[in-house]
Amino acid sequence: MKKEMFCLLLLSSLLLPTLCLSQNIFEPVIRRMYDLGILNAFLLFMFAAIFFAVLNKSKVLGESVAINAIVSFIVSFFIFIAPIIIGVNLLPNISLFFLQSASILLFVFMALLLSSFFYPDLPQMLAKQFVRRTTLWAMLGLGAALFVTSGLVSSFWRIGGGDAATGVSSDVIVIAAGLVLFVVFLMIASAATRGGG
């Protein structure tokens, strides 16, 4: 029994460093899915779900679930085939956009959780704050900053007839993102000093 335990311990001590230093086991699977275009198919269903939710909420086409589903699937299919026809890959930029958005949401949720310890009436204070016009402008500025920093601007620049080889240079993206973030911070600071008006 002791000899078997010793052999198992020795084997695990020899294999553990090589397993820890090896690459991510999901990387080959994800790269293969990317090469086959399966990840682009995920975009099709993601856009279909987003458009379906927007159509159901806005009731632009009525309350028929079938009509909303068909229209949202057709629109998302057009978005799905557009990069293939035009020759622009949206997947890396959309992935970066959602990564940045999720990181910001995680930061906001943690900040709200920590601030709830100090403000016992935090939901009521947030309900008052989120109906103000400055909050809307701050959220629009944050969305624009995410749009620029994720590189989606360069994708649409190439789609709109810009230089397909270079797109927008990274310096322009950084400068535009910096300006947008500066304006967002100014709006937030002015809203805080005026009392949220």
C-alpha cells in the first residue's frame, strides 16, 4: 500500500509540472471551431436573439411571435452573410467588445455591491439617478467608447469603403477612445457637482 502511494505521488509530481506548463486544453478546440466557421454561426443565433427581444419589446411588427422570430432570423442571417460577401471578419472585434463590456459590468456590479454596504438605500438612490438625462448621455458615451476601443469602428470603416488592408490605424482609435472617455468623465463629473441634473 505504501509502495503504491509512493509511486502515485512520484508519478503525479512528475506529471503535474508538465500539465501546468502546457497550453490551454481548450485552445485547439476553439481554433478548430474558428477555422471551420462555427463561431460565426454563434453570431447568427446571438443576433437573432437580440433582434427578437427588441422586436418583442418594441412591438413594431405587432405581437405575433412567429413574425418577430422570422424577421429577426432573416435580419441576423443578412448580418451573418455580410462579412462573407464583403470580406470582413467581425468575430474578433465583437468578441473583444463583449469581453470589454463584461469586464465593465463586473466592475460596476462589484462597485454596487461594495457601495451597498455604505448606502443602505442604494436601490432607491440608483432609481433616481438612472432616470436623469446625464446618466443616459454617460451610458451612450460609454457604449461609444466600447465601440471604438473594441475595433468595431475599424470593421465598419472597412465595410463602408475605407482601406481594406489597413482600416483605421490604432493611433486614431486610441485618440478617439481617449476623447470619448474624457467627454464621458466630464459629463459624470459635471452631473456629480450639480447634483445629477
